[in-house]
Amino acid sequence: MRTPPPSLKGRALRLLSQREHSRAELARKLARHVQDGDDLAAVLDDLQAKDFISEQRVAESVVHQRAGRMGLMRIRQELQAKGLSGEAVEQALAPLQGTELERAGELWRRKFAEPPADAAARARQMRFLMARGFSGEVASRVLRMADREGA
């Protein structure tokens, strides 16, 4: 005798036990498991009413995990992809704005440790920082500071 598949709520709780998920993420992941008589919106409403789903916790979790390795643009993109509201995204990113240059500099030091020797190395280091979501201006400032410290 086969055991019945888990309910939508059971699946949602299992996903939430692994990490924080936004409502949009859960809806996307659970949509393929909806069967006749299931009401996905009602399940998500119930979980949100019981505070199992929280935009703020999702945003805080992403920022905590990514801030040391990524810039504002990349973190913003990830939060938006999770379906968070613009207001929640901006609130989560506000504390990081003042530390963008410092975080980029620390990431650069961990990866390179010495100023670029030529234009090709400079371009590679700029691409490295920009691919991680730091602006071109921040990447340029990090490399200028490295040049001054190394000179």
C-alpha cells in the first residue's frame, strides 16, 4: 500500500524548515503539486497569517548570507527574483549602502592582495568586482586605493 503524497501545507512546511522562502517562491515551487480541491492561495495565506512566511526574514537571510561576497546590485537582483516587494528590498539594502566600498575592498584583498600590474590585470580585477554586483565606480575606487597603498 502506497502512502499518499504530502499535502501542499506539508510540502510548504518542509521547504520552510530548510530555509526562509518568500510567498512567491513557495507558490512557484508548490504550483506543480496542486491537485483537484487544493487551494494554494489559502495554504499560503494561512502560513503567512501564522508568520511562517515573512518577507523581512527572507530579506535579512539573503543579506546576511551575501553581504560579504556581493555588492548591492547583485543582492537587489536576488531579492527581486524571490518576489519581494520593492519596499522590503530597499529596507534590507539600506544598511549596506554605507559599507559598499569597504565590503568591495575586503573582497578584493581576499582575492588579489596586490595591485594590478598592467591594464589586463586591472580589467580582470574590475570584472571580478562588477560581476559580484559592485558598481563600476566602487570597483574603480577600490583599485585606486590599492594602487596608492601598493605604491
